[in-house]
Amino acid sequence: MQTLVRLDGAVEQVLERLVGMGYFKTRSEAIRAGILELGKEYGAVKRPQEIEDELVIAKVMQMDAEIKSGKKKLLTLEDVRKKYPEAFE
């Protein structure tokens, strides 16, 4: 999802200071961190790992569906060794 956010005034200044002070590399990173903190504060999530777990489960289910439908092929360990030998050195 992409969202366009327009900021001005004090909010913009705080965001620029957080990035300028090196707490975050980008404004987007700072905004993401702020949203996660709001989620914790208001009880939308108990911990950030909870969201990561949900995303991993969704991705695994999507990959499983793609494999079952034939859109993606599951590689054997031997296939992976042949394709990426440097990873096993």
C-alpha cells in the first residue's frame, strides 16, 4: 500500500529533526516507526514481532498456493546446490 502524507508546521519540523539527528535514515522510516509506536500505545499490536509473524504466515500461505497452482516450482535441496553453489562453500 502506498499512502501520500502531507506534513507542515511542528509535525514537519519534528520529522526533519529526527532524520537530521540520525535517529532515522529517511522520513519514511521515521513515519513507519511512529505508526508502529501508535499501534503499541493504542493496543493495535502488543509487539512489532506480532505483525511480522502475521506477515510471514500470509507470505507462506501465498507461496503454498502458488506452488499448488503450478505458478511456482518448489526446488529440491540438490537443485538449490546446483543453482547457487557459492552458498554452500
